[in-house]
Amino acid sequence: MVENLEKKYEEILKWGALQGITDTPFPSSPSSSPPSSSSSSYRPDFEQQQEQSSCLGFSLEIAVFSDSEGGRGLAATRDLKKGEIILRVPKGALLSVHSAQQDKKLAEALVSYPSLSSTQVLCVHLLREVAKGRTSAWYPYLVHLPRLHHTLAHYTTSVESQALQVEEAVWVAEGAAETVRQEWNEARPLIKTLSLGRRFDSLRAWLWASATVSSRTLYVPWDKAGTLCPIGDYFNYACPGVTEHDPVNTQDLHGKDDAEANLEEDGDSSCGLEFADRLSDGGFESERNEYCFYAHQNYKKGEQVLLCYGTYTNLELLEHYGFLLLKNPNDKLLFRFSGLHELGPLSPGGPHNDPKNLYINFDGHPSFSLLAVLRLRAAPTTICKSHGHLALSGLQISPENDATAYRWLKVECEKLIVSFLTSTDDDFMLLKLLEACTSFHQVVAKALTICNCREQERVRRDSPLCATTSKEEKFSKELPTNVLTEIGKFEALASLKSNKSRGSSSDPLAEEAIVLEKWKLAVSWRLAQKRIIERCILHCARCLKCFS
Ligand SMILES: C[S@@+](CC[C@H](N)C(=O)[O-])C[C@H]1O[C@@H](n2cnc3c(N)ncnc32)[C@H](O)[C@@H]1O
């Protein structure tokens, strides 16, 4: 760990050691090979870690990675083998509804609020511990919790939720914001009873607590809300089934991606990812009374050690964790083509189509159910009766039938992709612009620069956004009206928020930065959706070529 990180986390590492948190093997198991650099002096046991005043160092250390890799996380301090124990957190260190019950005042107050969900109880418990300040048993852990979150519940204005551009996603964002507000209203009487003070009674504080719980809790068998797990919640996310956390290929979102190239060249749609059986990274082990984490793959010393939180689409990641993955094989586009009946009727005895099963996969292929429905609808009724079972088993009814189905899907995707307020190229350009900015002042200045690019050759040479690669050349011409309108709306929102914050304790620049981050995430999300549509068009074209 670099020295300043060591200093910054000194207190929590020491506190962790006192709690019995350790990254050493189970006491009874044959000891793992010690780190080669200090093998003679190394005793990988709890006692030694207490002496060393650090709960980490044997297998893991706190490290800071790039934002796209999750920022702060845990790195391997030695080569780690798939399946080996890498962290143990005793139950006593966990912050959960169990520890809430051990807080006498909170437990007594809770009796009067039996209808609160365990997630609400955990949020109140967290706020109460923060309000206690240094006297909280978790103080060293709490001071290092992130202050800002970008989960969908934070998309509280229509400008922010509409930036997602897909109706279902806008609903999810609006629903998330509404649910948090409702949960806050229900929990307020309890917060008042506990006299946490005005700061902790605000919607802002509740949003923070709720996002902290949503983005950091780990599964426990005894409670639906899960548990906050100090140090264990420093692991960043890895997609299940992706054996290598291969460097994120920004081409995927920012340009023509390798999936498309694969489809064009040889029809391989694996997107360069390797898939494996899902592995369990850990869980609460009742017999040991501790949360245990295992390496889900081999890691080299210095590499980030990741944890699989579950299988999520990008919308779900955004909703619960406030981030998304550029390359997420679990991402999908919900199928929402209204003209499905035009393809043909579905016979009365046909499959029951749960709309949730009708989607286009990350690689652009229609889901099993969607393909079955398309094949059945594309078949004449008589053929459907005699051969419908083939479609229901995932098989082709006939090449002609498949050609009709894929032709229809291709046309619908082509209509869909042009129906968005902004194109993929617009989103790509906007994202590039936003990534180059840390304030709205910069966003506007850079946008103006781009607009004036053609006239002002001097500015053109100086501006990184007007660089000379052929792809960027294409985007440096002019900003489309819809993008300019969006910039205007977000700028107005940011200045409204920062003006509002001037009268309060919050920092106007931080307010702006939050709006900017949420906007970036929304643009990334919608761009990823459009890329799926583009892959689907390519996939259909390739299939049609086979039938011709
Ligand atoms: C359980 S915490 C992980 C540790 C966190 N980075 C920290 O500093 O405390 C989960 C949060 O980390 C971030 N995160 C985790 N995995 C990520 C990833 N693969 N890419 C981007 N952000 C990630 C998200 O903000 C998420 O809500």
C-alpha cells in the first residue's frame, strides 16, 4: 500500500484487527505460503495481525483503482489461488439488524414501529451510528464510507430520469426515487423518537443511508436487508461467469465495438469474453460465525481482487449500486416493439409470453422466448399447428420462416434506433465531452468550442475534443440540436442545485459534480442500450445472409 493510503486507513485497519477481521487463513488449515518478500518474519495469524495493528497485509491491501474499475478496492498482496480464503469478518463487526437489536435505545424504540422493513431498520441503525460520532463502535469504518452515491433513486428530477431515454428505465428511476421518499416518510417518526437531530432527519440523509445499504450490504441468511460488512464491502464488483476481468474495452461504448467486428468478420458473437460456471465468492458461515470471502479466480500480486455481488443488467447495477459496466454480458434490451401483431397472430394455444422473457441479449441475439414468439408469429396458422413445437424447443420451423422473423426484427430495430432523441454517434460525442469535464462551466465552454471548431482553426488545434483522428474528426463538426438542448437543460439544473446549496451546508461544486456524474451514467447507459440494438441489426443481417 502506498504510504499515504496506509496513513489514511491506519485507524480502520487497526480497528479491524481488534474486531478480529483478518485476511489470514483459517487457524486450523495448513498455512498458505507467506509472501515471498518477508517470508522469514511472517506469521499469518490473528495474533500477529493484532501486534501489527492491521487486519490486512497477508492477502489483501486497500488500493485505489481507476473510476471505471470501482475506485477504492482491495488488491492482492501476494499471488492468490482460486478458492483460497482471503478475508474473514466476525459477526461482531457486522452492522445489521442483529446489531441494531443490541443497541438498547434503538431496540426499545423499534417495538413501536413493527411495520418498518428490515432495510428501513438498517438505514436508521446506520444513521444513528453516524450521529453518535466518535462514540460509535463502528466509527473508524463509518468515516471511510463514500459520501456520494449515484443510484437511480438519486435521479430525482425529470431532466435526470429522462436522460435515460428508454421509457422503462425512466419508470424504474422515478419508482426508485418515489420508494425512497416513501420509506423515509415512514421511518421519520422513529428517527424523531431517537432524537438524531435535523441533519439526520432530512431526505438527503435518508437517500445517503438507503444508497449505502443498497450498494454495500452482503447477503445473510437471517435477514432480507443483508449486512454491512466492514472491509468486506471494499471489494469491487466482477461480473459472474467472466473468468478474466479483462481490461474494459472502451471501444465497446465509445466506438464500433469488437462484438460488431466479430459479427461482421466471422459471425462469432462471444464479444471476446470467456464464460465459466458461476462461482460463489463467499458468504456467512454460521459454524464459524464469520463472513468468509474466497478468491473466485487466481490473482497476481498487485491485481485488484473482485467479488461477484450477483447477476445484474446495467439498469439493475445503476439502480442498486450507482454504476454500470461497459462490457456487461448480463445486460439486455427489453423488447418493446408495439408492432409485433403485424408479423402475424399468435395461435391461442401458443406460449404465454411473460414480457420479462422477451429481450435482446448483450450480444444482439434475441432471447430464447423472443425468438420462439417471432418464429411462431411468422408462421402461417397451419404450419404453426404442425410445426409450432419446433419453435418452442428453440428450433427453426423452416429457413423461410426464420428469414421472415429476422427480417421483421431487423426492420423494427432500425426503426427503434432512429426513434431516440439522440443517435449513438451523438451519445458517443456527448460522453466524450462529459468525460473531459469536471464542471458545467467546462461542459459549456467545450461545447461552444466544438460548435466553433470549423470557423476557428486555432481553437481547433488547441482543443483535445477536436483532435485529428478520423473518428473524432467526424464528431468535431457540430453538436446536434438535441445534444445542445440537453446540455442547456442539465446546465440549468446544475446551477439551480448549486444556487440552492449556497443557503445550506452543502458545497455548490459538489452539487454540480453529482449532477454531472449522474448525467454521464445516464448517457453511458442509453448508449449501451443502443449498441445492443446495433448488434441485433448486424446479427439479423448475418442470419438473413445465411438464408439468401
Ligand atoms: C461494495 S462497494 C465497493 C467498494 C467501493 N469502491 C468503496 O470505495 O467503498 C460498491 C460500490 O463500489 C463501486 N463499484 C464497485 N464495483 C465497481 C465496478 N466494477 N465499476 C465501477 N464502480 C464499481 C460502486 O460505486 C458501488 O456502489
